[in-house]
Amino acid sequence: MKVTAVETVRIPRHRQQLWVQVHTDEGPIGLGETCIGPATVEAHIHETVAPHLLGTDPLRTGHHWRRLYDTFVGYGGTGAETRGLSAVDLALWDIRGQADGRPLYEVLGGRVRDDIRIYNTCAGYGYGRGNAGALLASDRATPGDRGLPTADRPGPYEDLEAAIRRPGDLASDLLGQGITGMKLWPFDEYAAATAGHDISPAQLREGTGKLREIRDAVGDSMDVMLELHALWDLPTARRIAEATADLGLYWIEDPLKADDLEAVARFARSSRVPVALGETLGTRWSFAQLLDRQAADVVMFDLGWVGGLSEAQRISAMAETRHLPVAPHDCTGPVVLTASTHLAVHAPNAVLQETVRAYYTGWYRDVVTELPQIADGRIAPPDTPGLGTALRPDVLDHPDTTRTVTALGDLR
């Protein structure tokens, strides 16, 4: 089998996303995905990745990963090169599964569980779907930026709005669907005024009050994750952690930016609540530093940013040697969710799979042919070969869709 073409797909209504299709001479087409800065990633794929892959055996995933990683000017991180590598790596694993006639979890080594528990990240339909707004990290829960609803309401799950205004009702609604974990960010709106360097007692009370409403409504039936989105400095993040310490939080996520893992480790040592960290890190070398510094209790990664499925599998094994769980991230796209679910039922130390119900009941279904099955608060991957999903034909054929192809003949 040989790679005959590398194709990128962009859809205007999903302008943060980039899909990659790797075509072969024997029929299988592998699908990958990443998000944020798609034009930059797309340029890297056609300039650097495609010339390497074309004419080669797509089943040599480890060889391709190493060769493409070695083309980087800098190493590690989640920049355009790592995101491009991540998307292509997912596509190559998809080809391997299709070539073997087996679902991806079987190619990885088989299931250790049939399905895995999910939690709901309380985003709405518009969360992160804008252009520049998706890159802002200063006011993620304020109108006009991070996706609070307008007059156009495409469905019943405006969970960002509910998390801000009716968190107790939201928790009850999630439990009614069998979902026993929820993540929200009640302090984000206060960060912009001081660039994360201070928070007032009144703001602490108000943000903590939203979390307390969940406990008052459903007691301990709901695991509550507090997202801080790396908006705060160390002393202020500690104040937030202390203010919420009696609420039995499941974890505190991204308390600080991951550019100084020693500072995160200092936070973790002072926190009575486990720390989840890693979605903004790329490659095993960054995660080795995270593990060495004991900066996280729950290791998180995004398959579209970390270096793909190859790297996520290695990082899961590294975390297992430290007796730490992993929880794949997804607030990004349907292909990443599908691939993450395959990994989550295979990795022994996977504990939870992130989901966004506004996404997997909404725009995810508009883009791909199949999604993992979610029932009673648990998720299971498709049983068909490879990832078990593909871009919908109507998406590929839509006149607004942009498809860019680099094929073997283009390199002559």
C-alpha cells in the first residue's frame, strides 16, 4: 500500500477546524483532525508533511511520526507542526485499522473495558466556534465572546448559560441522562479586570456559590470539575482553590499556564483537590517533565494537539508507571472524540472521557458519518474498521467546502 495523496478539508461554518484525509492506492482513506489556526497547519501539511508521505507505506506509523517530528525547527509544544503531525497520525492509524479490518481499539491491543464514563463540559452550541474569540482567554463566560446564546438557539443544551445562571438545575438535568460528572468555570469572568492577578472576596463568594448550588441540588451524586483555564497567577489560583476546598471537587483543571511546570507543581502541593493538567502540552517530552515535577494528579491530553494517537498512547503508559490516571480531552471535534474513545477503552489507566453534549448532539453529527455511542453516562467507540467514521459526503461535496490536495504527480 502507498500514500497517493494528502488532502486538507476546511468548512467555513467550522472555521477553527482542519480535517486531513490521507488517500492510498488500495482504497482506505484515513481521517484526521485538529483545530485552532487551520490555515497555518494546512500550509505545513502541504509544504512539509505531504512530500514525506507521498509514495510511502502508510502503515509505518512509528517511522512517519519520528521523521515528521524531526523536521521541526523547534521541538515539543502544540504549535502548527505538532497539530499537523497529530492530524496526520490519526489518519494513518485509521488506515491501519481499515487495512486490518479491525476497529482501532483492537489495533491498539484490545479493550480493557467495553465503555468508559463521561463527564459533560458545560459549553453551549457557540462555545469556541468563533474566530478570534476562540483564542481569547480573558473572559470565557461573558456575552459576545465565548459562546453565550443569542436569539438563535439551535438546541436544548445551552449548558454554558445554564452553568452560569442555573447550575443546580443543570446538574439535575445531566443526572437525568445518567451523566455523573460536569465541568464548569464560574471564576473566568472575573479574570479580565486584573489579568488574573487578583480576585475580590465578593467574586470568590459568587463563583463558589455557583458550585455550592450544584451540591445543594444533587448532593454528592455529581462529580464536579472546576476549570480555571490557566487565567490566574499562583497566589490567586491558591485563593480560589482554598475557597472551594470544602465542596468535594473531583479536580481543579489548568490552575496555571503550563509554561512553568514547577509553579504548577507548587500549586498542586498546596491544593487539597487533585490537579488535572496537560491538554495544552505537546509530545511525550513535555509530559515527562510534568510527571517528573509531580505537577498533575490527572494527566490530560488532546489527540489533535499532543502528537496524535501514537503519542497519546505513549503518554498513557508513562502516566501508568506513576500510578496516575489519564482523561482524554475533547472540546475540539468529532474525530478527536472518536479516536479518544478508542484509546480510552484500551488504556488501563483511563478514568473519564470528556464530552460536550451540545457538540455531540449538534454539529459533530453534521460533519461525520458515525460517532461513539453514548448511553447512561458512558461512551463506547464504533466497532467498524479503523476509526469507524468518515466525513459526510454532503460535507465534502458542499460548494462552500475547500478541499486542497497534494498528490504524487504534484511533486514531479
